[in-house]
Amino acid sequence: MHLHQRHSHQRSAAAEGSEATTDDARAAAGALSADELGGLGYGLVLYANAALQSAVTGMQRALGVLKRDGKLDEDPELVAPFRERQRLVSKAVYDDLEKRYAS
């Protein structure tokens, strides 16, 4: 998470150069709403690792089920539907390229 304050005279914990202070700011930002952070002078909060951390949790859950059951059904609580996976990797684009350049 990255914090950015609106006013130059208000320095973020990261600007202080103290690892403990930076960790404290990150913990506080996680516990505060966007409005509360705005009231403290922060104009921007980046949750850069939120998707990665969520993905890790999802992978651990899905792989745990696979290990336990020996299979992994297309359970929407565990995995994205295959159609969504195909959309995300632009599968149709590659299919079209294959048709266009196939010899």
C-alpha cells in the first residue's frame, strides 16, 4: 500500500524513512476508510498488493481442495468459469490469428 498526502508540509510515514513508521501507516490505512484518510490529508491510497494477496488466498483455497479431493470442479466459489478465463486471456484474438496465419 502506498500513501500520498495532499499537502507537502504533511509528510507520509514512508517519507519519514522509518520502517516501523511505514508499517504503522500501512496498518492504520488498512483500518481507516477513504473518507477518514482524506480527513488526515491523504489524497491517494494505492492498494497495489490487494489483487495479488487476494489471488494468493484464492490459489491456496483452490489447491487445498484439489489436494483434499483429488479434483477441482468448476465451483464459482473457488475458480473463475472457464469462459471468463478464455475472455481474460483474449482467446478469441488468438483463435482469429491462428485462422489467419494457419498454412
